[in-house]
Amino acid sequence: MTGKSVQKTILLIDDDKDIVQTIQGNLVIDGYNVISAFTGQDGILMAEKSNPDLVLLDLNLPDLDGVAVCEILRKKFNFPIIMLTARDALSDKVLGLKSGADDYIVKPFDFLELSARIVAIFNRIERTVVHNKQQFGDLEIDFRTRQVSIKNHEIKLTKTEFGLLELFAAYPGRALSREFIEKTIWQDSQLYSNSRALDVHIQRLRKKIEIKSDNPKYIVTIPGIGYKFNG
């Protein structure tokens, strides 16, 4: 995983010491260096001092609201920010994302989901910094311009279709569960958990990038699990 290749520092800002201890322990096992703060002010000061690679920010803090902290950090730094909160209202999610957060996860959550989102963010950053383009056979993806081409012929993808392809390209050769794909692509993944929305979008994506959509070369169905991208 990209997050483990070079040790990265994650700043955790949360006033719940039990949650901090649990998340910090798991992140250390994953190979990250973790620093923590229990107030918004301390979190801002620690960010200025350490310039972490990523921040996990609780929305409910004893001094400053997490949205205010996020806005302050975003004005000074470009590191990704993932909001952690017990608020599940759509308005709170929109507010958090508008304040500059890159992702949003609602408590209580499974650490594996948080870990996967962290890795996905680091993978996207690495692709942007190291190689804006990736080639998979005749398929070329430009992550900077969000252009996709087959044999130098540009393919028009919707935002969701490109998001799916970008996610698959981050995990070549690995089987991704339907739940993981839905949670990564859609902030409100529960709305799609009992629908066939994911299958419809993948079917449309296949028709655009596969020579034979009924016998796909790139996006392969893994029965009982989800899908795998053959890179």
C-alpha cells in the first residue's frame, strides 16, 4: 500500500481520548507515525509545527468547531483532511466538505473503512505528484486533466465513471468489495447499498473502455465479492 511505502505522519484531532487511543494504535500498526491533539487550537498549532501528511479532524471539539478548524487549516496547508463526526445529517456533511475537507466518515465506523480511505487519498496524491498519466494496455488515464483514451482516441466519461476508473486504477489486480467501492465513490453510500446503481455505472463504463463489454478485459466481476481491475 502506498501509505506504508514511506512512513507518513497523520495528525489526529479529537477530544475523545478513548477514540484517539484506538485509532492511533491501529494507524501505528498500519505503519504511520501518529501525533494527536485534543482541542482545535492545539491541533492548529501542531499542524503548523509538524506539517503532517494527513489530518483526521473531529467535527465536535471543546473549543473550536471542527468546521472552523478545517477552514483555518485549509487556508494555510494543502494536506488532505478527513472529517470524523457523529453527525450524520446531510447538511453537516455538505458543510464539512465545503469547509475544505477531502472526505467525511461518520462515527461509529469500522477502522478498515477509515484505513482504506486514507490509502485511497495517499494513492491519489502519489499519482498526481509522480505520474499524472498511467497506461494500461491500450487504455491511458490522465489524472490531472481527467481524460481517458483508448488507442489515442479520447473517451468521454461522466464524473462517476471517471471516479470508478480512478479507484480501480489505484488498486490494480485487487478484488474490491461492492461495499468498499460504494463507500469510496458516494458519500451517502447507504442510499445505494440496496440498489443496482453501482452495476449500472460499471456497465456503462465497460461499454466505453472495453472492446467487448460482455467479456471485459479490464473490469472483471468477482462473484460474491465485487470487481477487480486488470492493470
